[in-house]
Amino acid sequence: MLHWFDSIILGIVEGLTEFLPVSSTGHMILTNKLLGYEEAPEQLKTFEIVIQFAAILAIALVYRDKILQVLGLGKAQSIRGLSVDAFPKRGLNLIHVALGIVPPLGIAYLFRDTIKEIGFHPAPVLWALVAGGIYMWAAEALYDAGKIKRTAETMDDISYKQALLIGVLQCISAVWPGFSRSGSTIAAGMLGGVSYRASADFSFFIAIPIMTAATGYELLSNIDNFRSGDIDLGFLLTGFIVSFLVAWIVVVAFLRALQKFKLKYFAWYRFVLAALFYFFIMR
């Protein structure tokens, strides 16, 4: 039986980890185990869809002006202004977004059944935490050592080639829960010559369509759970509000203090979490 306190814990975990390079999926799987849910009940699957949607709204709020710019609307334009000529001739546009999201979404869809059968368990998640941490650390080390020529200082400077590289390398996180979507995109951007800030911005920005597609698919797959009314609306609302607020605070704080949040620190966190969970929970 789900308890309202679980909704607060899971809402906090989702909001804290969705956009940081630590893997929200991995943390949700590990948190479910700590709460005693070896196999997530149907009500919990419904709840996770709701709190992920809350996180999407939070990040969309932060990047609302950029969304309008990419759509060619701008702050003062109406929907009627949307046309081919309205798309920006320079800067980030829908082609960049498509290159960044189509590869991981395609891979995730093709291997969706295998991923759920094999990947959504604590053991592979722990390995993903370690592997993702090593990948992030190595990318940042090369970037800081000046081994990679930086050609994009802002998100609007990102080339189609760099967007595609980010999309392709993001496929790792798409098939391996725990690897971290944001971690893989930020590291991929830095490997491709995109600045740390621009990589983080692009990672957060393309999370909006990626999460919308993934959450929409899960919603359609679990629509009967919503229709049944078996889950308490107060439980859903509590998790939604907590996830939204925490996700918004985390993204704003991360972007404001970006230079202090080196990827290697998140890598260390991932290593420690995997070790602690393995020795004290798994054994």
C-alpha cells in the first residue's frame, strides 16, 4: 500500500535528480527498493508518470523564452506568426533539437522491452552509475586539459554536427538506466567542443521534448491505471507539487553556480552511491 510520505520522498528524488548528471531513473529504482518495492506496483508506475510530468513543466518554465524563440514566435508574437520564414536563420533551431533527440528516442523505442526486462533492476543500475561516472570524468578531464577545441560558447553557437554527436552519444543512457541522460549529453557536448555552460543548457533544453515523448508513451501504456481510480488524488498531487518545486529550484541553482559544479564531483557521488548501495543494501 502506498503511503503519502512515499509521495514526498519520491517527488524530492525525482525533482533533485531529473536534470542533474546522476540519473533520475537510477535513483528512482534504488529508492523504490529502499521503500520496499522490489517490483513497482501499478499505482507507483502511474505516480512516476505524474511526477515526471511535473519536472517537464518546471524545466519548460525555466526555458520558456528559448522555446518561443526556437519556434519562431518570440515573446510578442502569436501562434499565427509560426511559419518557415519565422524560424531563426541563426542560432538554435528545430533541426538542432531534432538531431539531439531523434537518435536516443529511436533507440529507446526499438529496445523498450529489453530495457524494461533487463535494465530496470538495482544491479545494472549500479554498474551504470559507475560507467557513467567514468565517462563524465574522462570527458571533463580532456576538456579541462585543452585537448578539445572549444567552438561553441553558447547554445546558439552549437552546430548541427555537435547536436548530432550529442544525440548519438545520448543513446547510451537511452538503453542503460542509471547512466544519466543529462550526464551523457553534457559530457558529449564538451567532447564535441561545446562549452560546459552551453552543454548544460542544451541538455536541459532537449530534455523537454525527450521527457514529453517518453512520459506521453508511458501515459498511453498505463492509461487504464488512471481510469481505474485506484490511486489517491492527494497522493498524486503531493508528488506533483514537490517534484515541480524541487526540479525548478535545482535547475535554477545549477545554472547559476555552474562553474562550481564540476562533472567530476557528480562522478564521485555516483561512485560512492553505487558502493554504499552495493555493500549495505544489495549484499
